[in-house]
Amino acid sequence: MTGSTALHTDRYELTMVDAALQDGTAQRQCLFEVFARGFPEGRRFGVVAGTGRLLELITQFRFGEAELLWLSESAIVRPTVVDWLADYRFTGDIWGYREGEVYFPGSPIFTVQGTFAEAVVLETLVLSVLNYDSAVASAAARMVSVALGRPIAEMGGRRTHEESAIAAARAAYIAGFAATSNLAAGRRWGIPTMGTAAHSFTMLHDSEEDAFRAQVAALGSQTTLLVDTYDIEHGVALAVAAAGPELGAVRIDSGDLPSVVARVRAQLDALGAHGTTITVTGDLDEYTIANLARGPVDSYGVGTSVVTGSGHPAARLVYKMVARQGNDGEWVPVAKASQQKASIAGRKNAARVIGAARTAREELVYIGDGPGGADELEPGDQLRPLMVPLMSAGTAAPDALGVAGTRAAREHCAVALAELPADAFRLGRGEPVIPTHFR
């Protein structure tokens, strides 16, 4: 995405700036924190995603002539506020969990420090990115865990907004998906791309055999042929006849998949195509993938479910002020006390206790400067710090950005997921897999 992101903002953020500028509180230093109050039912962990994307969008948060003119003509704020917005640049500091890190309810995954005026206007942008990307990554991680090492491709671009499709491909890749069908995501974020042909290509030709031979002629025998346009058994026979036993793969997009896959594998082997793999698509989610895990499936393609967070398209993250400076310059912890929407006041740091077996045991969130000392650990435990600087004086950490940042997030996610107890990946009802303790 290019251009200004300044109007990715709810109106009340600018009206608060208007009032704060008028009463003199706009320049107070404040600390805002992003955290989840809870998980969707059955989720035992979340995956932080969108951070690198968000940092780039914050640097583009500028009010240009077009944005300022519209605000003036619409009388959204007073003219003095329009003048202030003309010079807006976020100059504060951001730190939080690395992209790709796992998180739990209460984890301070993204904290923003700056003046009230410059930090409050970022709320909508921060939450729209982190809520969506983290929801997709969290769902994708569940799918990867039950695929048992078999690759999954993201192919949901036709089931969401065009920009969301690119963000979803990136988030799924960070969580362990192997590729995407979305070329814009491939170009922008360096994600491997995949794709061969749809049913329309088969129906274009006078016969299924003609379609297969045309595809093999264009792409070689290692291509993937879609065999369920008409009759699957006949389609498999024609596919092997067109490409020979060295056919790369067949794709199945419909039917009672566990039984269909078993029959196709037996047919391929009987035809001598022992090396031909089977990829399955068609409204898959983590539950259908788990159901297919014992079958002869070699790879999966997932669309609607991953780009919608598998039924939970937002990660339930909120952006709340947790501290501000008083008139004397001292930091004052603040918290929302509303029923069922309470927050925990104060600057925070976080670490994860990793047991002797390299398995996460608990999340520790320190209120104040933390973290504490080794007296909190059992013999053999390690304390892994979780928070890193993401933006300093308005400049984003370069290692979090672009293609390199995306790959680093993917690598870190694999490490973080490997630390979780095995129960983290059960699909039934359950609580967060490790407890969070505030100290």
C-alpha cells in the first residue's frame, strides 16, 4: 500500500486531539498498550502478525493537502487542529513482541509512547492491522500444526478485500504456510507463489484429455492437473496418460475427501505414478485438515477459512492508555475499570519461562521496569525476554520491515511455536495453554 494512511482513523480520535489541544493536555507523554482480553473459544494461543506492515503504515501516517482540505471542508475539527495535523509526524517510541511471537491474554504485544495527540490518532490503524493479521496467523498456525509437516498454500484472495488478501497471505506465511496464490503478496513480501489451472481451463477445451495435454505441453510433466471437473477416476487416468507416470501432482477440489484421496492414491500407484503427489483444496479448515492427516494427502490449499481467521476475523485486541505523565513530569499508572473491560495500569515488560525440556511453562508480565531475577525460576528453567524495540523516535527498526522482516518473523514463529506444550495444538475446547502472571 502506498500513499497517506492518515484517514485510516476514527473521527473521535481527531475530536479528542481537538479538545486536548484546546485544554493544553495534548502534549502530555502517554503510554498506550495493545493486548487481548481473551481468546475465541477453544483457542489456546495467538500469533502476533502485522507488525512489520504496521510500522511501514505508521511512517506513511501523514496529512497531505487532500486530507487537510477534506477535513477543513467537512468541519471535522477546528482550523487550528488542521494546522497542527499538517505537521504531524509520529516521533515517539514503540516496543513490543517480535512479529511471529506467540501471545496470551494480557500480553503487552505492542506499546506506543508519545504525546497524547500523536499516539491517540494511531489507534484505529494499529488495531485494524494487528487484529486482522494476528487473527489470520493464529488460525494458520492451527492449520499448520495439524498438517503434520505437509505444506499448505494460501489461496483465499477471492474471499476477502483485495488489500486484506495480501495481508492474509503474509500473515499465513509467517505462521508456516508454504506459499500463496496471490502474486501481489509474492512481489511485495517475497512469499513463494503457486498455481496452475482452474476448472474453466478444462471446460475451455473439447475434452478433458485435450486440456491436460495442453497444460503438460506448456508447463511440463511436473505440473499439477485438476482431476475433478467431471469424473475423478477418469480424470486421474487421463492425467497419467497425458503426462506419464512422472506427473507431478493431481489436485482434488471436491467430494468426500478422505475416501476420494484413498482411491486416487491406489489408482495412481496402480498406474505406476508412485511419485505423483496429491494436493487437496476446497473449503478446508483446521478440522478437515486434521481429519485428512492419516490419509495419503501430500499438500493442501486453504482459502476462505484462513483469510477469515477460521471464523474469528479479529483477534480481540484493544488499544488502551496504561500510563501518562502528570504535571510534575512523573509517570502516573492509569487503567480502565469498566466491568468486563478492565485493563491493568502501568508500564510493562514481559518474559516467558522456558522449562528444562525447552517447553514454555508460563508468561510473566512485569509491571514497572522488570523483569525480575532468577529467584522466580526453577532449576533448569530459562527466562526468555519477549519485548523488543520496534520504533525509536519515529524511526522503525529496519530488521522488522520488508521481505527480510517477513522472513525473520516466519523463522521466529517456528521457534516460538516449537516451545509450546503439545496441548496448545488440540482443536477441542480449552484454556490458554500456559498461564499469564502479572508481577
